[in-house]
Amino acid sequence: MIKNNYIEYGLRLFYKHDVGFAALVVGIDNPKKYLISNRMPSSVAFEEFDNNIEFSDFWEKYIYAYQKKPAAYEYFSQALNYPNSIKSILFCSLLESLFVPEDERSKKRDFVLQGARILGFSKQENYLNDLFEYRNAYVHADKKKQLSLLSSPKYLSKWWEECEEVIRKVLFKHIINHGKLNNPKIST
């Protein structure tokens, strides 16, 4: 059976901001059968993150990607509810979930940056590197570093918005790649 959270994680990624309505109908007698509509009621306005993919295409790809790395999508959805310090932990955990091999405990940042470069995110590498720096200062309770980072004009709300956009793009790329690989009927 499809869990409500599973649906919420996909919706919070596809749409910017919170979403309380989805054009997704699950068959009660067979939850694996569902109908997806790309039409939202005219009285409800949601801002899609990426206008290049319709919700129905996104959803079919999301199912496969979520099954591969569920923690990444859960961390993303949860991060949207927290202040930046906690958000940094969840965003880094999400990236580690996607790019770091299971038994690797050191050099997580290196694996994440390498994975992002492979996916074509070399221009966004600074965001990911800075995100790890911020997270490490918080997790390791480095008060001096925290004060330095918090007093920096870099980490204002605009930076966090841009960082969230980079993370969304990484997850979208993961969805496109895994949906395509696991379901040849789906084209990108």
C-alpha cells in the first residue's frame, strides 16, 4: 500500500512550498493501480519546481527513484520544516545517502562532490562544499566557526533558498536517471 508520507515526499519535491492536494487517485482494492492527473483545480495554484516535466511523468519516475534511496527523499521533505542548522544536517545526509558507499565513513564530502560532478553539477559544487562546512560546524559544536559562519553575509536566506534549489535539482536528476534506467518506457 502507498503510504501518505511517500506521496508527501514526492509532492514536496515536485512543488515548491507545502502541498496539501494532489491529483493522485489510488485504487482502494489495488493500491498499485492509480490514476494521475496533471490538471489541478483552477482555484488551487501551486508552483511547480520544474516546468519541463509533467506530474504524471515525474510520479512514475519518482516511484523507482524512491525505492532506490528512500532516505534521500524523506530527509529532503523533513528539512523543509526545520531551521537552517538542522536543514544543513538533513541536506548533507540526503546527499550522503545518494553518493556515499555504504561502508565508507570518511571522505563523505569528497564522494558527494564527485557524484555531483558526474551528474553535471560542477557549477553548484561551492554550494555543496559550503553546506558541509556549515553542517560540520554545527554537528561538531565548533562555536568559533559557527559564529564566523553566522556573521557571514553568505548564509542569509537567499543562500539557503539557492542551496535548496541545488538540492532539488540533484534529486530531480536522480529521479530522471533512475526512472529512465528502471523503466525503459519512460523517456526524458
